[in-house]
Amino acid sequence: ALDFLSPDVDVSPIVPALKNFFDDALNSTVGELNFKTIVDGLGAVLYQYPFDVPAYYALILRSLTVLEGLALYADPNFKVLAASYPYFA
């Protein structure tokens, strides 16, 4: 278990919210997605429901978002997810 939710949480209202988010994300191309969009979209769901994001995951997401911002500052057309896709696909 990743410990994002307590075992006693009713997930029935959470599933549709996550499904909507992931449907939108999965209908996008890798070139259209970026970490900020993903983090913002998940953040909307995470703040609505009783999620507890472990510090380790929050730090990784924050770091990736900052690195993406730095890359975009240097090259506004740089696509972080497209560039990293071969390594995590």
C-alpha cells in the first residue's frame, strides 16, 4: 500500500473524480502534457478528498515541477514528459 488513503475511507466518491482526471490526461498526447498540469489536476482531487500524500511523493512531485519550470525558462518549447517518456514508458 502506498498509504495515500486510510483503509477505512469510502472510495466510491473518489473513483469518479480520479477517473475524470485520468480520462482527460490519457486523451492527451505526451507532447501536450506537463508535470504542472498533472500536479494541478491531481491536486484538485487530492484536496477534495481525504488523501494523505507521503512526504517522499510530495517532494518528488515538487522537484519535478521545479525542474520543468527551469527547463521551460531556458526553452519555452521544451516538453519534459516527451523528453523523459522513453525512460519511464
